[in-house]
Amino acid sequence: MLVLSRHRDESIIIGDDIVITVVDIRGDKVRLGIAAPIEISVHRQEVYEAIQRENRQASRLEPQEARQIERLGPPVRRDLRRTRSDDI
């Protein structure tokens, strides 16, 4: 693990197209801004782990259970113009 020190408004660049900026520091909490291409998923760790659990559970569905889910209808689509801050 690489550990870096940054002040507010300073950034770290990962590769050629991911920029992480320290937006704010309050006590023991740091707010980060992350600029990344839309094809790269950015999640908090606990959200990522929950997604992985749900995916594993869904992959274990029996065919009959999957057909019952299909009968519920299509999922409601979120606005595709969301920003990265929607995941924070």
C-alpha cells in the first residue's frame, strides 16, 4: 500500500485518467473527490461489498426463483445522467 500525505485541494493521479482530490478535512473525516471515466465503477468499500454479496446470492438462484423474479416486470431505471457524487 502506498501512503501519501495531501492537504486540502491537493490531488493524487492514478494512471492517466483517475484524479483523487482532497476536498475537505474535518476532524478525523476526509472528503475526497474522485474524477474517473464513466466506465470505471467507483464505490465506497461497504457498498462494493454489498453489491458483491447480492451478485453472489443472485447467481445461486434456482431457475424457478429466477422465473418468479422475471414475472415482477422490468426494474425501474434511474436517471442515466447521474453524477459520481450519487455513489458517495
